[in-house]
Amino acid sequence: MSTLPSWLIYCRPGFERDCVEETQAKPIETEDNSGYVVLQGKPNLAYRQLAFARQLLRLHTEVRELPERDRLSPLLAAIPATPEKFGALYLEVPDTNEGKTLSGFTRRFQPLLEDPLRKSSRLVDDPALPRLHVFFPDSQRALIATSDPLNSSAALNGIQRVSMAGDAPSRSYLKLAEAFEVFLDRKEQASWLKPGMTAVDLGAAPGGWTWQLVQRGLKVVAVDNGPLKGAAAGHPSIRHLRQDGFRFRPQRPVDWLVCDMVEQPQRVAALMTEWFVNGLTQRAVFNLKLPMKKRVAALHEALNGIRTAINAKGLRYRLEAKQLYHDREEVTVFLARKR
């Protein structure tokens, strides 16, 4: 029997092959548009280094042909003896139409499975302990997995839920809100998103990302030849400049640079790198719009270009990329200077 670990990875439906290519692990189960993959090998996969993975789980076993009358008994029997205790129980489904039909069942079934685990002291409220995941690809199967709190997403289904501001100019507001939740912990958000800080939003119109920054108390220069809409138009904390985002440079450095322009990923990456290495911003969040073919290669080319340029300057930095829930063909990137 193989001693190589098996992994269960959640992803956006349609990006299963990108997950496999990115990990370079052996595919065991990879169905197009399923929203998940099962892989084997690569004992040291790192969640933060996987752009297309919403969740990274260690797969222990699978239960097939779940009986409708008693799903509880086979699931309890399948829970691994190690780890001895779990800090949380997640019942999860794929991000697909079929998965959505199962979400009502998982909500009803959660307390039925949770109760015996708590009575046996296997489930306790401790965020430092591994989490137990029961993933239902369909109504007849369950994959039993665990997650390392330091190497996974803490969100149910690997999806960080954020709320839409009623007065936001566009739904792109949710993209930046999710990016802050995924890339920054609570301490970093409190320290790096303080009222009075400054930001530039390149390609700002109609103003969704700008509005997210303003809601956090930042003063924003919104750069776009197009108009801002709704509450963002004429807001006292927003200075709208009708200019080309690729040509604009600030007179003094800013705390944040954000960018959601529709352009080739290498060109956007080069622009973000220029701002960063020249000290025009301390931190950046930007989207890279990827081609439908060779998405992994295009992303790696863009990120490697950033790393090469920054390393040549001898700067210390943090660079992460994730395809967020509110992303489509793009990947969101976070870049920050380290002290």
C-alpha cells in the first residue's frame, strides 16, 4: 500500500486541471466542472502557494453507497483514529448546482454527527486542533478528510463569505473585500487598513474597489477615464482623475495600490512591480486576467517576473496569489513589503 499522502482539494468548477498542473501531484479523481480533485503524492503541499486551491485537505478514506436510512453509522466508523481530537467539524459540498441541492441535508445532518463526537470528547472547541471534514461529492458518497489550521482555509467549503454594501457602485466591491479577508489576518487588517491611510485605484470605474477602501477609512485617488458611479461619485475621500492607469504615477508614495484593469497579465504584473520596487507603494492587491489556455503557465510567468525584479533590488517582500470565490478567469495577487 502506498505511503504517499492523498489530498482533497476544492476549487472553482472548471479549474480542476489547473489544480493538478499546479501541484504536479498524481491525479486520482479529476472530473471536469466537479469543483474538487483528489491527488496523491507531494507530501509537503502548501496551501498558500497554491493559487487555484480553495481548500487543501488530507484525505483519509471514502464511504461509498451511503444508506438513506442510516448515514450516521458508516460515517462514524470511517472517522480516523488519528488525530485523536478535532477542533471543528465541517460538512461540505462542491460549489456546483448538485452541491447546492445537498447543502440543506448537510445543515440538518451536522448536529446528528456532531453530537456523538462531542460526547466521546473527540470534538472540542479548539482552533489549534485539526479540523474534521466530511465532503459529499453526491448523496451516495462521503470523503473523510482533515485540515491543518496552519495549512488550509478556515472557511466552510474554502469560501470566504463577505457582505455587499448596499451603496457600493458595483459587485467588484466584493472582490477586494474577499481579498482582504483571505490575505490579511485580523491584526494585519487593523494595522494596514487604518483610517487616513492613502491608496490609488488604477482602473477604478465604476468604483467598487475604491468604495471598499473608502469604507475602511482610506483616502483614495481613483484613476480611470471612465466615470465613477453612485456614492463614489463626488465623495470627499475620493479624488477622481480621468487618466490612463498605466501612465499615472503619484507625487508621493501611498500605503496601498489596487488594480483591476482588463489587460494582459504580464503587463499588469510589470506595472505593479515598477510601483513596488520604486517605493511608490507599500502594499498592492491586483488581478491578473488569465488566458483560457495555459492559465498556470501565464500565472507563473507573471509571478516569476515580479520575483525576479524585486529580488534584483534586494527587497524583502510577501507575494501570494489566489483565485478567489468572486474571481472568474482571473487570479488575485497580494504583494507587500516586509520590514
